[in-house]
Amino acid sequence: MSEDTIRLATIGRLIYRRRRLLALLTLVGALVGYGASVLFPPRYTASASVVLPGAWEERELLTQAAIADSSVVVDRVAATLDWPGVGGRELREDVSAGASDGNIIEISGTADTPERAQQLSDQAARQYVAFAAGLAGDGTAEAERPESLRQLVVRTSRRITELAEATDPGQSVESVQTRTELTKLRTALQEAGDRLEEADPVADRAALVVMGPAARPDGEAPPTRAQLVVGGALLFFLCAVVGQLTAARMSRRPRTEPETAAALGSTSLGTVDVPEDPHDPRDAPASQDGDAHRTADPGPRARLRRLLGLDVRWDVPTPLTSGDETGRQARYRRVYARLQARLPGRRTLLVLVPEGDEVARSAAGRLAAAAGSAPSPGSPHTGGPALRVVEVSVARPWVPDRDEASGAVVVLSAGSRTTEELAGVAGACADAGHEVVGVVLAGPVRPRPARSAAGPRDAAAPTPPVAEDAKGAAT
């Protein structure tokens, strides 16, 4: 898993095999979100719109939005509302403004009730309009100057017209030139007045308009209680999935034969298959859902792990379909033949199985049965090594001394133990004086369905002997 690419099939297998744990964590996340919604009271938001007449550039609209939610305007709103215990500092986080299309400033107010939210947004819009009018100079001498200039232009133009009419109506050159000059002067004054009208910012932009009162909100402002509940459930679910993937990615459990043999300081003897057999619980260590590593511990902790599905290895691929029983037995005989080649002569070897590894225990029983029925490689009177199955605890490994056995063969399923646990088993063998002569990896497989319902079952499959507990053997 640490070197494999995480695919959708891997995530799907994780969700399916950890569905109980993920469902529990999702429920916990939903409860956490509900608790957060109880701790934080609901909030309501109302908005009021202010229209800015005339032509405005985008940066000017942004400036007006910044003015609308500035501390000066908010302080005026707080002073006008005069809510108990609420000042301008508290309202600065509840008042916001933004520019939208069409020269409109949206001013929003957030409060703990719909009525207060409506009052806050309406008052913020009024105070913004009043403050902007003061900045533009409404009612001051700055606003009266352009108007006085326009009146002066009108009076001057009227006086020029009177002078032109009072000029000698004769056709002398001097009178004609005087009337022409007066007409040109009047035209210039009219054009100046028109340009003054166009360039007057107060006439164009001073009249800010509030587009009616803010609508009273009929729902909570986000995040609502439903959003908090759904968000908490989704957050816990995603964290659980990512955590499981990260843990599998960083797993230090050897999976291949060379890695497992190196962790035990020995060599690999091969890989064997353990079929699913629903008629024999000792020979059914795996199922299609990956129940290949269920623990047999009946304690409360094990029952809790079984209830949550934590006793199932989710990162183990779905068992493949194997061949017939004859092919599987051939694998065991070849493994035993390699063991005979390494240790010729009659001797007793310990077959060490990690505690709780049902796949390995079934494989060890089959290997011991194959050793009992295997022919001797040499003379007819010389047998191969005898195998004695012993289950070893990986938490506190202990192996019997060299009284009746000399050497050990470790049988385990791929990826079931960490490097440190395997090193502990190897150390226990060294303390007892046993040499780890080989490692056998066991993998669960699904047997090929029988072609005929009346056909005999695999009669050649030997019944695996019951594993001997290490502590019981010592006593």
C-alpha cells in the first residue's frame, strides 16, 4: 500500500469494509455540528440598497462601499440605535457593504433577530447617505458656488442681449461689428454655462437614494444549523477516510516475500493458498469482504473491534479465485520439499503462527498435514522433518526451548504484522535457541465453484491439526 497508487477501487473497498466505523464517526460529526449550532445562536441578515446617480467608475464604487461600512458610519448607527450593551465596536463585524452592478451599494446588517437585522441595515443606509452628502458638501458654500456662477452667466447673457438691441440700428460698419462681437460673447457664455452644468459633480452625484426599507429576513444567515450538522458529518467522514488512507500509506508492514524474510532474518520458502470453506470454520479464514484477519479473542475490546469492523483488514485485496484442491496441495508439498532440501534428516521443527492470524493457522495446519503424508526424499526409512504448530503472541513473543524441537518455520499472512513485531518473534526464537529456517506466506483465496452439485467435495483436503498454544506447551 505504501508504494501503490490510491485508486477509486481502493477508496471504495475502504468505505465498504469500514462502513460501521465511518457511520459512527459521521454520526459523531453530525452531533458535534449540532452542538456548535446550539452554542452559537442563529444570526439573521437583512440588506438595504443605495443608488448612486450619475456616472461612476469601479474604483469610485469601491470607495463608496468602504465608506458605507467605515467606523465613522457604524459609530453613528450605534449612537442612533442605542441598543443596550452594543456599541460601534460590536457592530463593525455585523455591518458590511459591497458594490454591485448598476451603481448600487448593498449594505447588509446581521443581528440575532430578524427585526434587529432590518433596523440595523436601514439605519446603516441612512447614516451612509447622510455622511456621503456631508462629504459632497450639500447645504454649504461649496454647493452654492456653482449655482451663483450659473446665475451670473444668465444675468450677463441677458445684459449682452439688451446691449445688442440698444446698439445703433444703423448699417454702419461700427454698429454691425459691435452687434457681432456681442453675439459671439453671448454664445461663449452659454457654452461656458453648459460646460459648467456638465462638470458639476454635486449636481450629478449628491442625491444618493435609498431604495426603500430592507426586507425582513425569513431565514437564518449561513452557517445554519442544518449546514453545521451536514458540515460536521462530512468533515468527520472525510477525516476518517483520509486518516485510514494515510495510515495504510505509511504502514511499515512487509507484504512481499523478500521483505518478510528480511524482517525475520531468514529466507522465503514460498507462498501457499488458504481456501474459503463455509463447511469448516477452521478452514474458512477469509470471505469476499476481506474477513481474513479476524481475531479470536473473546474479550470486550475484541467484541468492540468486531462491532465496528476494525478486526477486518480493509487494505487486503479481495481474495482471488484459485484452482482445485490438487493444485493447492501441490503448493504445500513443494514448500515442504524445499524445507527438506534445507534440513535433510529426521528432526522436529516448530511452525510458528502469530496469534490471531487465522489464515496463517489454517496454512500451518495444512503444511503439517502435508509433512505427515510427504514421501521421504532419501531412503524409504529416512523421513523428513516433523512439524509442530505453535501459536505465538506478537505482543510478548515466547517460544519453547530446544527440548523436543530444533529450528522454527514462521507462517503468516502477508501484511499482517509490522517489521518490529516480526523482529520480536525472531528475537524470541534466538533466545530459545531456535534458528528461523524459513518463512511461508499464506494468502486467502476463493475456491472455484463446483461444476456439478452432485460432485464430491475435495476429499483430498486434509484436516488441519489444532494449533498448540505456546504457553500451554511450556507447562
